[in-house]
Amino acid sequence: MFLRTQTTAGRTYLLLVENERVDGRIKQRVLHRLGRLDQLQASGQLDSLLASLGRFSDKLAVLGAHSRGDSVTTRTRGIGAALIFERLWHETGIGAVLHDMLRERRFEFALERAVFMTVLHRLCVSGSDRAAERWMQGQAIAGAQELSLHHLYRTMGFLGEPLAPPAKDATPFDVRTRKDLIEEALFARRRDLFTDVELVFFDTTSIYFEGEGGDALGQRGHSKDHRPDLKQMVVGMVLDNSGNPLCSTMWPGNTTDVKSLTPVVRRLQMHFGIQRVCVVADRGMISEATIADIAARGWLYILGVRMRRTKEAREEVLARGGRYQEVHPKSADAKAPSPLSVKEVWVEQRRYIVCRNEDQAVKDAHDRLAIVSALVEALKRGDKSLIGNNGFRRFVTGSNARWSVDEAKVAEEARYDGKWILRTNTELSAREVALKYKQLWTVETIFRTMKSQLDTRPIFHKTDDTIRGHVFCSFLALVLRKALHDRLEAKGNAHLEWAHILDDLQGLQEIELTVQGKGYRLRTETKGTINAVFNACGVALPPTLLPL
């Protein structure tokens, strides 16, 4: 039943009609002629009719009262993020794994809910557990109403607690904690549902502490955040070839990347049951000891090589002649892959793949020319202070007031234009090795965009157990974020930006209000990416208005 207009002899009339099916076809039947539209509008009868009808509709009455300011709002809470990530929490199996682990434990609070709330906070705004407790008050999170700060601290300690007291001679790599069991259980669930793992990508980052950073984790080391004055911890992440987080590692801040790959491989083999896989890692992970250990376990590897720092790569691999094989030609199409050519070089029993990007080579040469030209001008002015510039330092020779451009260094640097070197023990073609390594760049991009979840400062925890639990919640946040990305991609919406999704989800709220002594729950309007996200996850939007 609805209103429609009908124009006859130049006059428009307002009709009350309904649809009915006649002989299999939908026809409109006029129930009542309300009169000429212009006369109804001029006399105010139309407004009176609509207002009278509105008295019999809770929805219109409440919306009208709320817009006029006649309602009393008692509480406003965010619902968007909780609805979406609650669904993904269960679909990824995180909730089930935690419930299984807690089956034999008796906590006086809902620990699984504490983990979910903390993970949701990491996804939406990140920050400390103190901030999470305050943030929680403005969110409609099922089962989290009774949580308080000390519950969150106990939860972090539970997640990061060692499974057994460490031996006297144990290294940081030997410590197994409860969060490790959760990662392994999640992998087992996914492995049963999907295909086996063929490639694993490994990368690390560092997180610094404002305080001491626990008993052993907080150490000074090479800071990727450029804060060598502060203690830090090293966090590693293992992802499969689809970018799914498999597991995380947490080590003292003085752990070097070159020492971190072997323990990761050992754990994947012993506790994940991955007996043979190809490890793809960046240049900072390579050393002869690391390569020997991986090869001894029967694993394959594709590892980046530091061209300038590795003597064999610099003096042997780059010096060898040979024709490059074209992988991707240069193209004017902006969507085409970057130009890529490769050649294979053997040094004794060691196999290297030299890769070259023509566009990058041109850019490198142009950048170097700009640096040298600026250096020449600086030297003409006798500006010694510019010699401390990192860009200039590579291309100068001499001392004191007798600085000059080192042409040999300029020529040496040109050898590296657009190139990178890989070392591998696979039987893949040179072309396939290069393309597998380029997948690492995609995974690294995912890792960098996800680092906002890992960047959980400030960390106020004072023990290693609670610090590990705190950072592990960020790992779970990455699992949920990747799950949402996969569902959006399946629906053709992978282009949606993460920041926009978060803004729109947090903008979806429920308002509890009172109108004429009756309570209602009002949902705010949907906007931006909301419909696409809810559709991708199979979550129904709550009704606009619900009586309490």
C-alpha cells in the first residue's frame, strides 16, 4: 500500500493504491482518492495527514522526535567493528582455539572475551592496554562488559607464559610459550581446509620501549625505528605465499636478522609439521651458517644477497658475463609488470641469479648523476660541511680541504644500477626464482601496511610474559585483517582502503534513547564502505530502530 499521483486534464490528484496480482500480472488498485495535490498542500491537510499517520509508526515517531531534540539519549556505542570482526574471529577459528585451551582452566572472568576486545582495539586504534580499557566503554562488544584493566594484564600474562621453565643453558630462541600453541593450532585448522604451504616469507621489525622492556626482551640493538638510545625487542613474522600470517617470533632487541632465520625454520619443521618448503627472505637474513643449516634440513631457499657487502657477489657474480633472459619486457602500459631480465651465474657449487630492472637502472643512474652534480657544486663553494652528507660521502676522496670526486667510486656504483642478486638451491628456472622473490616484495608491502597493528606503543608491561602477550594480540589482529581483505577481494572490493574501512566501521553506532517514556535502540546511517564490508562478511545490518 502506497501513495501515488495521477494527472488528468492538467490537474494532479493524490491516490492511495495497492498492488494486486490479476491473471499472473501485477496491477494497481485505487483504494481512495485523497483529492487534488495542490489543494491538499495549500490547505495543510497533507501535512496533517502525514503527522496523523506518523503517530501509528514507532520508527517515524522516534526519528522525528530525535531530529527535533525531543528524545533523551542515554548511551552511544560503536557497533560496526565488533560485528564484522566477531564474525571473522569465529570463522578463522581463533575463538574456538582459545575455548579449547581454556577448557581445563578456571578464570573468574571471560578471558577469551578479553583477548577479542584487545585484538579489536589493535585493529581500530592500537595503543596500550590502559587505552584499550577506556576505549572498550564506548563499544558494544558481547561479553566484555565486566572486564577491567587487571583482567587484561592477566590475559597478556596467560598468552605469553612459557610452557615450561627454561633450562639454564636455554637461548631466547628455545623459549616456547602459550601463544606458540595458539599459532600452531590455527595453522592446523587452516591447513585442513586449504592447500599445503609451498613458500614461506620471513621478515622482521623492531619495537622500542619507553621503559626497561621486561626482564630479557628489552635490549639495545640495531634500531629500525632509528632510536638506538632506547631498549627494544625484535618481532619476526612468517607469512605464506598468499600473505596469511603463520606465526610470530619475539626476541631480545640485540638479536640480529642473520641469526633469526634458522630458529624459525626449525620451529616450522618441528611444530608446524612443514617438512619441506622454500624459504624466501630478504638480504639481511643471509649468512653461510644460515644457508648450511637450512640446506642440511632439506629445505629450499631463495635469499637476497647484499651486493655491495658480499665479496663473492661483488667480485665474482657481477663480473661474470652472459646474456640476460627477458622475463617481462618494457611496456608503456602502466598496469604491466615492471621490466625484468635475469641471468644465471655459478660460482663453484653456489647458484646465483642476477636480476635487472631497466626502468630502475635508468632511475639509479639519474639519481647518482644528480648527487654527483650537487657534490661538484658544493666542492666549488668549499662547503666542507656538506661532505658529511650520506649521499656525498660515497663519491668523495681526499681529506681536509683537498676533497674531490672519486671517479672510480662513481663507476663502481654504476655496476649496481637496477640490479639485485639472489642465491638459491632450488631447481627452478632463473625466471621462476626471480618471480618467487618478487612475491616477497608483495608480502613485505602487506607487512609494512600491517605494521600499524604491531606498533603497539606505549607498552607499560614490565615482564616478558605480558609483553609477549601484548604483541601477540597484534599478530591476531593481522590474522583478522587478512581475513577481511580476502573476503573483500572475493567480492571484487580489494581496492577499498583500510583507513576508510576503519573510519566507516567506527562511525556505525547504536544510540539508546527514550521517547515519551519508551526506550529504543537507534542505528546510525550506513555510509562509505559499510555495505560492501558487511556483504563480503555475510553479516546482516541491525535494524534502524529496535524497541528495548
